[in-house]
Amino acid sequence: MQGAFLVIFTLLWTAGVMFFNGFAARNIAKQYKSGSYPMAAGTVTHSEVQSHRGSKGGTSYTAVINYRFLVGGQAFAGSRLRYNVISGGWSQANSLVAAHPTGAAVDVFYDPANPQEALLYPGISGADFMTVLFLTPFNALMLGFWIGAGAWLRERLARPVAGGMKIMTDGIYTRVRLPRFGPVGWALVTTGGLGFASIFIVGFGTQMQPSVALVLTVISTIYLAGVAVGFWHWQKLQTGVDDLVINAAGGSLELPQTFGRKERLTVSFADIEDFSVAQIVHRSSKGGITYTYAPTLRLRGPQAGEQKLAEWSDKVKADDFAAWLRPQLGRLHPEEIVS
């Protein structure tokens, strides 16, 4: 049920995010095109500051400026300042209204193929790319949801061996790659986190009016940082630090440096008292409950205690991995492994 909800939520989230992505791309393209619009003389017919109260009590202000202009002897009316709405604090809105009082002459820039498409501020500015910055964490989440939903669907449609974990044979050793978080996940978290922080740093620091050079530099840095972090974690994975190593001939396991283990832990098959999938309950601050599933060893002897090998939100994946690993552990001492 949890996985089915994830798939549905992913589709809905994607529809919403892609709508805003398309809207932002369209406005940026139109704003760029407006840089070549011809100019016509116009007159401001109405000018005022309008306030908008948000659902959480915050207030934003928008400069509303209506104007008329002539093209080829025909009168047209407009109210657009830019394709991206200029909305912010009182000072900014008031400055725009003060600069365009009712009755003032203005330069109007219009699309010669459709003079109704007119505006007062043509050409690209840094503010146009603030929407890209704002959408960055939402896009990162969208990709993360698709990774999770795709893994859930793959597990049910294809039922890959060992829950889809990468298995490598190296002589007498069998290595199973068990990272807590994959490189792509790290890249998305880095990109989304930096994008979210940059909205406030760049937005508040420039009153939502950064230069084109600044905002493009910030956006490029965010995405490059995400790629760099993802690549760094990919390289780390290649060292085998997150691998579960099965030594069938020697009757032992090497546990990866995850779940609090500061170094690799070697466990004898004979010291494995039990191997099962533990269900872990997670309660949110609002009372919601979710579950994760952790293939877990229970050890006896000098290393007595429980050792998690992995933890997933998909029970089928955890069960399939456990079903594959259990006979590996029982090759020498099958009577020691409790199913």
C-alpha cells in the first residue's frame, strides 16, 4: 500500500512540477524574445499598489500599471510589466508605481505579429531565472520520487535477484553492494538542499532582483555541486566500503561500514544466531506511521547483539534480499540459521 501510494503521489507531483517547469520556460523564452520587440509611445491610464495576503498571514505587494498605446493608428491596451510577475515588498511595488504615475508617458514594447502581447520591461533579467532556482528543490524531489517508485515497480514486475542488489563474485568471495544511500540520491539531496538555501540567500540578498551573471553562476554551481557529490560517492562505492563480503570457504561475513559501524566487522557463520527482516516503526510529529524493513543479523558470542545490513521502505525488496542471503549463510552451518 505504501509503495502504491508512492507511485500515485509521484505521478501527481510530476504533473504539478512539470506544469510549473513549462510555465517558467515559456515565460523565460517570451521575455528573451521581447528584447527585440519594437517600441511604441504609450500613456499610463491607471497605477496603484495592490496587496495580497498569503494563507500563512504574509503580505506581498504588486504594482498594477495599465496603459494604452498606438500601433499603426490602432489603439491597444495593456497591463503587463514583464512576463514574470514583479511581486515583492512594498518598497519595490511603490517605486514602480511612483515611476509610472497615471497620465505619464511610457515606452511600450510589443510583438509586431500580435500587438496585444506588450510589456514595459523587455529583455532578460536575473529575476527571470529566480523561478529556475525556486523550482530546483521541487525537481530534485521529483527525480527522487521517480527513483523510489521505479524501484518499487521493478521489484514487483521483474523480481530481480536479491532485491536488485549488485552482486559480484571475486574468487572465493561474493560481494553485495549495500550502500545506505546511492550516488544519485546524494546528488539530488545536495542539489535540492543548496537550491532551497539559495532561494533565501540570493532572493533576500538582492530583493529578488539579482543580476543575470549572479543567478546563473549560483544555478550552475548548485548543479555542478550535486554532480560532484554524486560522483564522489560513486567513487567511494567502488572501494567496496559499503559491500557485504561473503567468504563461503572461510565461513565468515564482512559487514560494511554502515549503521554505526566505524570499521568493517568480520562475523563467523557459527556466531549467527538468527537472520530475519525486522519491521521498524517510524512515527511522525503529527502522528503518522510509516514502516521500514531491515535485514538484520542477531549474533552471539563476543559480538553479541543485532547488526543491520540494510534498511528499505519496500518489504518485498527486503524479503527477496533475505531469501537470497539466507542460504549463503547456511552453506556450512544450516542448522544455525533460523528462517
